[in-house]
Amino acid sequence: MRRGQPTVHVKWDQATAVLAGDALQSLAFELAAHPDGAQSDGARADLALSLARAAGGQGMVLGQALDLLRDGKPARLVEPKDDEEARLFEQAQLLTAKPVLYVCNVAEEEAASGNELSEKVFAKAEAEGAQAVVVSAAIEAELVGMDADDRTEYLAELGLEETGLARVIRAGYDLLGLKTFFTVGPKEARAWTFPEGAKAPQAAGEIHTDFEKGFIRAETIAYDDYVALGGEAGAKEAGKLRQEGKDYVVQDGDIMLFKFNV
């Protein structure tokens, strides 16, 4: 390993090693930068993953990551067997465990369905546990100067339902496990991003920590109901405004008003 990096002393025992120094991130860097060299026995020893017995399941989950890296594959293909392994694996902060989104720029006439090259990128993304999306920079440039009605008509002519930017944002949210809820008032409407699976108090905390600490309940309207019924008044009149408590799992697009006390 290069001078200045942590030293790794290896003692193999069913793919488990002993850690000397903070070598884990160095391991990820070395294997990602030199996947071919990592195949040799000498490189295996120099770059071996070192784990303390006290880490429990970490040895198995990071040993799995090491095997993938040696094969030139990203660590995001690791499959933790339980929540504890997932937590330990996340703590390792391996570079190749980060989500990846490939964006394929194609010609205008290929924006709806892509082409042979973008198909190869999609196949690569699937094999790596990543995602891919097709856009046309030429179309996006044209859209910049158009009003909303002209944009819709122009996209329809090209066989598209939304802009390339919207597809990139949607794919990014899906990749990161993110959703959106809304707060709506007489002066403004705002969108708030929250992690998928979050409950109402955690979503409230995205606005302010006091909202989470003093959470009482959340007045909630589903997005489709809000739009179909013309807003809060119509939804309330139709009985679509719900009072949700601490165990409510927030849904994508929910319109929410939080009640709290601190």
C-alpha cells in the first residue's frame, strides 16, 4: 500500500481478518482504483479487509464487499442479511456502495425509447445495482424558452410525457429512497423531502426539530384527493381530511398540517 496509508496486517480465518488502523476506506479506494491488480495473491494480502471480532456480523457483510471488489464489482451489490449488518455496512462508507445514476444523452428522435448504446448502459446499470435514465440535451434546451402549454404540446409530439430533467429528478429520488410531502397555506405551497417509510413525527422534523419533538397529530389529505376536490376546503367537506397520529407512515404527495406543542 502507498506510504501514509493505514497498515493492514492480515490473518485469514474463513475470510475474516484483523484490523490494524482505519484501513477499510483505503481498501475500497485501492480495489476500485486497481481492480485487476487486486486479483493477485500479493494484492489480496495487502488489501485484505481487517475486522475486529467485536464487530460481530460486520466481518461477514464486509467480507462479502471485499469479494465483490476483488471481482471488479461495486460494493452496492452487497446484500446484508439483517438490519444490523445493513447498519454496519453503511457505517463503512465504501465509495462503490454509493448509489449511481447513469444519464444517457441521445438525439431528439431517440428520447422516448433510447437507442442501442443507451440499452447497453441500462444493462450495465442493472448488473451493478445502479439506475439509468435517457434524456436529450437538445430537447431540454428547446424547452427552456417555452411556456407550459407549448412545452406539453412539444413533448407530446416527441412521444414524451415529461421533461428529461423531471425523469432525472424522479430517478434520483427513487434511487435515494426519497419522497415528498407538501405544506399549503394562503401565501405559499412548499415541498419537503423525506426518507421513504418515515412516520409523521419524522416528516414534521424536516420542517423544524420542534415539530418532531412536540408532535401531536397531522391533518393529512392525499394528493389526488386534494387536486380532485379543489383544495383543502373541498377535501374537508368530502371527508377526505384525516387526523393522523405518531404511527402514520407518510405517503408520497401527502398534504400535511402539523399540530405540535413545545
